[in-house]
Amino acid sequence: MTTSLPASSGRKKPFIIHKQAREMARNVLQMCVEEKKENKFAFPVNNALDRAARYTGLTKRTLSRIQTEAKNGPLHSPSKKREIV
């Protein structure tokens, strides 16, 4: 018994960027544009956590948690399944 794969149409699956990711991308782009206008970094390069927090709009604590989680393995989104109580 052989199975054949369906023919691919060559079209890629649409890439959806949700609101929170769009806002973060806007923050990063806005900071890069401001730095370009001023021809200098908003924060020194050695202050990576401060720079990332400013660019993304996330707190330093949140970024630290993400960094720790990434060291332990791949990043995952929180489960949307709720326990019924």
C-alpha cells in the first residue's frame, strides 16, 4: 500500500502577526528610527536588558524570565485550555 502526498499549489500559508507582536515590532522600529535621527544609541550597547526593554515595551523582569525559560529549552505559549472546576 502506498500513500501519495497531495500536490502542493506552491502557495505559502498566510503568516499571521497578532496585535501584541505588531505593537512590539512598532516599538522596535520606532526606537531604531529615533536612534538613526539622533545618530546615537538610546542606551549604551553594554546595557542589553535596558535596550531590549525599551525597544519591546516589556519590563526587564519579563525579559529576564523569558531569557531563563529559553535556557531551559524551547519557548512555549501558555496553554489556552482551562480546567473546568
